[in-house]
Amino acid sequence: MCAVGETYIRAIQRVGGTPVVIPPTALEADWAVLVTHLDGLLLSGGGDIDPQLYGEDSEPWMGQVDAERDFSELGLTRAWLATERPLLAICRGHQVLNVALGGILYQDIAAHVPDALDHAYVATQPMETLAHSVTLNPGSRLAAILGGTTFDVNSSHHQAIKTTGDRLVVTGHAPDGVIEAVEMPAHPFCISVQWHPEAMVKASPTMWPLFEAFVQAAGS
């Protein structure tokens, strides 16, 4: 069983939203109810996604997977996207969105990306510790929301998007080429980031506009 970090809840509350925590055991019968009653969906961080769900065998460096959570989140994400209501995806959620739309992941960045940065979280450091920069496409929705194209971000992942899912466009990279942000241009609000903006706001205001834009879109 997983838990939703307090930082997600406080970030949504801080910008005027009312967070509702969805259990990772939500069944297919629950998806229609959730889609009907919620105004926005935030896909949070967590563990690895089962590689079989994107057509690959598990490699030795794979972390622990949760089949129940994978099924629940992937199904809910697909149902949610059909409504065109706001969606914000973070870290594992970034990867869930990609897999839900037919994309593929690197099972381990260090094993597959030449000259990769260390993207993994260092347990001895605070989660808000800045790890590397991210460059956003100038014309992207995310760049417009954050008011710039280059930001230092934190990092807590060992997997990343390898090929993008249907309708997703890459809008941000780390210096080593790892995909850090994607968007769905045809969707009213679908933004996905690999870093943890909800943890960054604890020490830096740079990511508040992302949560403000998400909650504003959900309330419109």
C-alpha cells in the first residue's frame, strides 16, 4: 500500500484547491464516479511501473512494482483524458501518463542513457535539493506558466520516458537529454513533469504558478 506525500496535499491547498486522495486500489467501476465528481486529476510520484505494461520484460535494475496501483492509475488516466478535464502528472505520474498513451520507458537511466546525470534521490538530502537544470521549449504551455525556459529542479527517479505516448509532445529536457516535461497540445490542460515541484515549493517559489494554473483550470 502506498501513501500520498503531504507535500502534494499542501501544495493544492495552498493555491485554493481541495485535495481528494484517491486510493491506489480504485477499481474499474470507480473510474466513472471519479471522472464525474472531480474537477482535476493529479498523478503523484511512487514506484516503478511493470514493464510488461509497455511491452518489455523486466530488467535486473527494476524496482518493486505494484500491479494493483498500475491497473488503477492507468485505467483512471485513460478514462480521465477522455473528459478533457485538467491533468497534472508528477514523477511516477509523468511515466503513468506516458504508458497510458502507449509510450515506453527507460527501465533505468544509468543503464540506458549514455553520460547520464545522477537523477536518483539522495536519501541524506532534503527532497527540495536542486539536482540539475531543465530547459523548456519557449513556446510550451509550461514555459508560459512558469515564466521562463530554464529552471533548476530536484530529482528523484531512475526511470524516464524513452518514447512518448500518443498525442504527447516533449517540452523539456535535462542537460543529458532525459525527457523532463511533456504536454498534450490538443488538450485544454495536460502537463507532465519528471521532477517534484510539490517538494520544491517548500524552499523556492518558482513552481507555485504550476499549481495555481492547475487549480485555476480545474475551477473554470
